[in-house]
Amino acid sequence: MSTIDEYLQVNAGRREDELFELLRIPSISADPGSRPAIRRAADWLLEHFIKMGLAAELISTKGHPLVLAESPHVAGAPTVLVYGHYDVQPPEPLDKWTTPPFEPTIRDGAVYARGAADDKGQVLTHMKSVEAWLDVEGGLPVNLKFLIEGEEEVGSANLEEFVRQNTKRLACDCVVVSDSCQFSPGRPAITCGLRGIVYYELRLRGPKRDLHSGSFGGSVANPANALTRMLSALIDERGRIQVPGFYDDAVPLADEERRQFADLQFDDRAYLEELDIDAVAGEEGYTTLERRWARPTFDICGLTSGYQGEGAKTILPSTASAKLSFRLVPDQDPEKITAGLKKILADVCPPGIRMELIDFQGSPGLMVSPENPYVRAAARAIEYGFGTPPVYIREGGSIPVVSTFAQSLGADILLLGWGQNDDNTHSPNEKFSLADFHRATRASAKLWEELGKVQ
Amino acid sequence: MSTIDEYLQVNAGRREDELFELLRIPSISADPGSRPAIRRAADWLLEHFIKMGLAAELISTKGHPLVLAESPHVAGAPTVLVYGHYDVQPPEPLDKWTTPPFEPTIRDGAVYARGAADDKGQVLTHMKSVEAWLDVEGGLPVNLKFLIEGEEEVGSANLEEFVRQNTKRLACDCVVVSDSCQFSPGRPAITCGLRGIVYYELRLRGPKRDLHSGSFGGSVANPANALTRMLSALIDERGRIQVPGFYDDAVPLADEERRQFADLQFDDRAYLEELDIDAVAGEEGYTTLERRWARPTFDICGLTSGYQGEGAKTILPSTASAKLSFRLVPDQDPEKITAGLKKILADVCPPGIRMELIDFQGSPGLMVSPENPYVRAAARAIEYGFGTPPVYIREGGSIPVVSTFAQSLGADILLLGWGQNDDNTHSPNEKFSLADFHRATRASAKLWEELGKVQ
């Protein structure tokens, strides 16, 4: 490993330049106007893989293309699939960015740009470690496949289908995903659980046009009033979700895991300060880490109705809508949740209001064991790259396709997050620590060696 | 009156042209960018009054200017103040207009434009009837003052102050206001009651930035969730408003008035069809007319939070806000309502959420008696202009300054609405019937004669 380490050190500046190049491409998957940028990002990866010495191709889908690359075959070695995504969240609200989202800028040792941590920077650690192996050693100790998609931020609908229909081509012993966080700066982690998600848009319609709230108010059901009543019926004051059957299949937190979480000594006071709030909140009877990692949630992600401009406009709006996210834990079933949600919404929808529920792609949660041999190999690689052994955590976010990998490929899942919790993924001023970028690349290079030894 | 009638008939086309001229000016008082247009509309009125033979001037305020005009003095005759407004509601959403809001277009005998009925068209009926008297008779049978403001749609804050400080200059026996509706086509009305209004913006703040709903969801109070819970606490399922003390001062509907309303045989089925809804709604125990005219309301006029674009963005938003309108009946006191609202909101605001309530200008409701001599004079004028006697109704909307006139000037109030309920004031495709425009101008000309006879 020493020659590889030296190579990584010598080429650190070039790696940063390449990361910035990729970050400059505004590959926003949710935005129909960003198609050309999405394509540029995919092409950038394709050319990069080919230059590194991998066989690579773009795979068209109904949506944005997949990038698939394979290393030269090594007989007898395990096969590892690296998954990541080159698409990014919308950058709005733009006026809250200190520097523009697609002009990567270094401040305090971190690069600021949309996609820096989620997920372009993390994907690049694995690409660059492979490049180092191939440049220095002329080969890898494992068989590697890279599958990098462009639709993670919009539900991975087309990747899911591709995985299910190409299980032979993607066959592997384990899947490596770096699209999450360390526990805290200096405390790298292996993530042994992910929450699932279901996401909906609820649209309500009342009268066919906005009405004068004086002439008509009081006699016609108001969709905005109805929306607040219906949504507040979904969760009670103790943070318990009221969707019928919601908790039926949720695996409760084991006492052992609650102890492990408590040992991490999560600092609620620092959390309040970081977020500038005066109290934590959530489901009664759970700690902050338990609420974030291992309990299901209901969050309204957006509300839209009527007049949103300056001043007072006295209307009874004709429509109201909301974006709704439920995070799930194993073994909650997205389809059962959708059925329950439809039932309660139909029950609470008042007369005079018509309702439409748009169901976005959902995915179940996931758990893996710290005793898994690939997890143990990863732990050694992380200790090598970061100089300290990892802690075992869960992650509150969802990587929808990971459940598909586990189910369709029968592979073990390695969730190695290189980000930090304050990286502002999904909000303005997203960033990624450059020190972590380089440490993670070193850990990744070691990972191929360690995984190569697993029987 | 016959020469005046003839004059009105001969000049009908010119009157329409002049109305269209005024409607082309986008005098949107809520929009800071519309100041030049507001000024153009005020100047248009000023020049028009002067050309008619009235003494007129623009009066500057902290906001948009007032137009004040006076007819030549007639000794011994009563004095009448005509109030109206030249500002209009914002036209948004623009894509729902069949023809552009500031390009008046005739369809099916009505002119379509923002401000056609609310209130430019109605104001012009009184200006044009005065012009007819002066051109034909060289004088008027009453003393007339016109006070036309540019801030009615944003709460009349500066007019209120002007009225209170200029009671001598505005002194009059009665105030004529045409800024409301007939009962239905062919059934002109005198409005004997107006609802008051209080209007607020509620702003909630949670974490200092939008958060990833996976990584943070469940552990931090979500302002959008809080908003739905807080707003749904303001009204129960039976349509009863939960603000403490809300109904304490509300004058209940008298049995006699309930009978009068019932005699109007309001057609609920036609109402459902007109609005394209499948049920009426509102406070339990009241009819549609009672709910619209004589009972207080709570309507959310706008909701704003988080992601409002296409697709799914998985955030826990940092802020959420709502625009809130309560319509009041006599003798509810806006200040007491505000105090009660603040109390209940503070009670239901959850930990981790900071709240701000912005209080817009409020005004109490109003009632006048059908036995009032000016009301009886107006009834005769309406019968003359429309060929049928008026019915006596109330109006659910608010004309905030009318209460100020009643209180500050001690004058009787004549609410003579020339519009129709389906005129789409405050929504796209606002219109005003041209037949009503001309009938109302004829009624207005007769009104000056009838009011001149009141002892």
C-alpha cells in the first residue's frame, strides 16, 4: 500500500481539480430543463472510467442514463459493486447560497457546491482509489463494477428496473455505497441501517376559481383550511403517526442498540445550537439519535395554496397542495403505508373538497449486521484511511436502490459514508471536507485489498 | 329627468370608451412596482372631474393619493359624499385569464378586465350621472363630494386617517358607496349590512436552514407540520371558530332577518354548479345566505412552505407561513379578536418553533335600517333605473372605510351595489355587465333628485 499511498499524496491537487470539474455541472435530476447538464455529467464519468482503464458504457433509460463500468477480470477474487449517483438536488433557494451552487469554492478546508457531499465527492473517492491501483499496480485485488445513476434524487425509478432485469450482469458479493455521513468529524462510521421512505403529493380542489373571501367565505369549503385539518390528523401531539396500521410492522429498537446509541454521547445542546432552535422535538419516549435513525417519521416538505405575495389578498383559494414524506424503518411496507394513508385521508376529507394523492416511488428500510465479514473488512480499511476505527451507526435518510440491491442481487451491503452531518445536503451551502475526501480515498484503496482477502 | 335620460342614451358609447380607458391602467395597490400606474389612474380621475365641472384635487398620503372633488354649492340641499376606489386587486394567476386583465374585452354583454366591477365601473356610474346633470341642467339638486381612494384593496390605512382628520371638509348627510353586488341579475339590492375583517400573516420559523428530511426528520419540529396543527386548532369540524371570546360580541341573526333571507329563495343547487363543488359547507345550523352575510368566518387565504416545484424534494423546511382572514359581524371588535388569536396561537405553538403574527388593518362590521329616509330615496331611484324595486340584503365582504365614515362623519350609509356575484372580483376574469353599467348610471342620476328631496 505504501506506493499507492504515495501516488495518492502526489496527485491530491489533481483529484481536487477533477472533483471541481464535476461539481460545476448542474445535473439537477428533478428539473426538466437540466437534461443537457445531466448528460454532460454522465459523459464526464464515462470518459473518466475509460481513461482509468475500465470498460465503461452509458445505459439509456426512460429517464437519465446510467453509467456502468467494469475493471479487468481477476480470477478467484470477490466481486464488488460500487453504487453512487451523479445527479443532485435542486439548489433553491438560490439567494441563501454564500457562493453560487455550481461554482465550487473552498472555505475552511471544505469545498462548497451542490453535490459536493451528495454524492459526487463521495463517488469520486472510489474512482480515484481504483485509478491509483491501476496506475501503480497495473491491476486490482478485487473485481469491481461501478454503477452510477442520474436519478437518485428523484426516486431511482429506472435504476430499480435495470437492477431487477440485469441481476447476472450486476452479480456481486457485496455492494459499496458511500452516500451518507460519518458520525462526527474524526469519528468515521459504518452505517448498519437505513430508513426507507414513502413520498406523496396531496392535492385538494374546492371551488373552480379563487373566490372573494368576504362574499363567499363561510359558505364554501376552503381547500387550504381542509389541508391543514387533514394533515394535522396524520400525527398527534405526542408525535405518533395516525395512519392506520402504521407501526404494525416496525421493528422496535433493541435494548442493545439503544445502549450503543447512548454510548455515542450525542450532544443535544450542540445540535440545538447548530440548527438555531430552542428545543428538540419528536416522538415521545425516544432520544434524538433514536428519532433520527430508528423511528419512522412524518414531515411536510412543502405547502402551497392561494396568495403567497406581499401584503393581504382576501381570497378563498380554489386549490391547496402539500408534499409529504414518511421515513420508514424495517419492516414497514411502503404499499401498506400508502393504503393506510389513502384510508385516513378519505376519512378526514371534508364535503366540498376533491382530493388527489400522487404516490412517488417508495422504498423499505434496511439493516445489516456489524459481524458481517465485509463489514469487518471495511472497518479495517477505515481504520487505515482515517487513523481510527469506525463506530456503528444508522442513517435516517433513504437510499432507495439499496434495498433493491439487497433483494435482487442477494449481496451484502456496505454503507461507508464519508460526509458530515452539517454538510447541508439538500439545502443551501452544501459542502464536503477536502481532508475527508483524501482520507476516504485512502481508505477506499485499502478497502479493495481487504475485500480481496474475504473468503 | 327625461332630457337627462336622453343624454345618457346618446352618450352610452362614449361612457364605455371612457370606462375601458380607465380599466387599461393596471393600478394594483398591493404591488410596489405599480406606483406609476396608480398615479396615472388618479390623474385620469382628477382630469375627468375637472372636465365635468367639479373642483378637484389630488391629496398625497403616505401611500397612494386620494382624489377629492366637489360640485358647485347648492344652498339648502343635502350633502352627499360618494366614496369609491380606483385601485385593483393583483391579477394573478395570469394564465387563468381568457383575455389579459388590463385589456378590457367585451364578451356576452360584459366587459372583462381587472377592476371592471371592483370598483372602477361602479365609481364611473356616479361620475357619469353627475356629468349628465351638469351638461343638461347646468347644476345638481344636491351638494356632491367625491372621495376616491387608491388603497382599498390593501386596507385603506391612509384614507382612514384622512377621514378622521378632515371631518369638516367631508361633512355630509349621507355616504353613497357602490362597491358590492345586486342580489342576482334583474334583482337590484340595497345592502343593509357589511361584514368586518381582520387579516393576519402568521410566520413560523424552525431550524435556521432547510434540513434533509431523512437525516433530521423526526428529531426537529417541522414548521409546516406545526402550521397545519396550529391552524386546524382555530376552527372545529362544525365550523365553529375556537379563538377565545370570538362569538362574545357577535349580534345574533334576528328571526325577522332570517325570514327575509329565506324569502330571497337562494338557490343552493345553482351555487354548487356555478362554483363546481359538490356540497356547501360552513358553520352548522345556518343557511348559505346566513353564512355568507351574517356569520363570522375563518379562511386561510394563502399557505407557503418548503418545496413547491415539480417532483419530490425531501426537506424539512425551515419556515412556513399563512395568510389568514376572519370576517366579522356587528359588534365583534377587531382588537379583541386579535388578542384572542394571539392567545390561542401561543397556546398551540409547539416547542422548537418561533412564531410571528403580522396584523393587517382590521375593521368592524356594519348594519343600516331599511327604514332610513336615504335608503328609501335610493330605493325609488333604483326602481327608476332598473325597472324593479330593490331587495334588502347584506354583503359578506368588507369595505373597511365605511365604518369610519359612519363613526367619524355621523352620516348614514347607502350601499348600492351594481355588480353581480359571479363578477370574479378578486379572481381571474373579472367582469361587469354593460347593461348594468348603464342602468346604474340612470339610477344614479335619479338618486341625486331623490336625495335632494330628503328633509
